[in-house]
Amino acid sequence: MHYKITKATDTDLPLMQRLFYQTVTMYGAVLFTKAEVKIYSRLATNKIYWQKKFKKDHVYNAKLNGEIVGSFSMDTNGTIEYFFVHMNYHGKGIAKELYSVLEEVAKTSQIEVLTTQIHIATKDFFKNNGFKIIKNAVKVVGGEEAISFTGSKRL
């Protein structure tokens, strides 16, 4: 499998919107509250939001055969807003390569510390990449308790 990781551009916009919307709505019940799903799905379709994000943040995509199969967004302070790989491409090394690019971009941008909100499903990934994991609050999502975490890593 040969995929390419590049900085997001306006030509990626329709693909980004579709992937983000699908991810939020498909995983939403598991990862987010109903209110968060509503907010994030609206953001997915907001063209101006994405255009501004492409200009001000570090947004990179992994592409395979013209489709985006993974992506990350990191602001200029080192906060990782999102980091994901399409569910059909888990376990193929894409997350590892995306993370490598993320660190490279951070170092080039003279970012010294990375921070992010971490879901239980991605906790091991960030821990294995050297993040210090901090347990935060417990909230109820879909009738179940969900523990939230934050992570930080000094580069």
C-alpha cells in the first residue's frame, strides 16, 4: 500500500469535509456526547472553517488512490486538535507515519511541547509515542461513563 502524506490544501476540502463528517457521525455515539456530535458534524460541512484552518494550522493528510485515509491538525502552539485514520485503514502503519510527520512539523516550527485531548481508544497510541497521560474528568456518554485524558510530550 502506497500512500502519500502532504499538507492540506483547498483542493482537499471536499474530501476532508466528507471524511470528517463520516468519522464524527460514525464514531460519534462512542466518542462524543450528542451535543458534541452535533457541533462537530456542523464544523465538518463549514467550508470557511476549513479554509481558515488550512491557513493558520498545520493540517496534513494521508492519501491513498485519491482518497484521504488519515489526517491530523495541530495549531501553532503544539495542540493537536485531531489525529485519526479511517477505520478501514487501521493497523497499516498510517498512524505511525502521520505521527512521525506531526513531530517533524512541530520541530521545524520550533514547537517544544505537544498537547492533546485523548480518548480511551487512543490512549495507548499516544502513550507509546512518549506522551505523559493525565486522567481528567469522568462524563456520561450514551449512558456510560467515559473518562477523559489529556496528554503532553516535550520534544
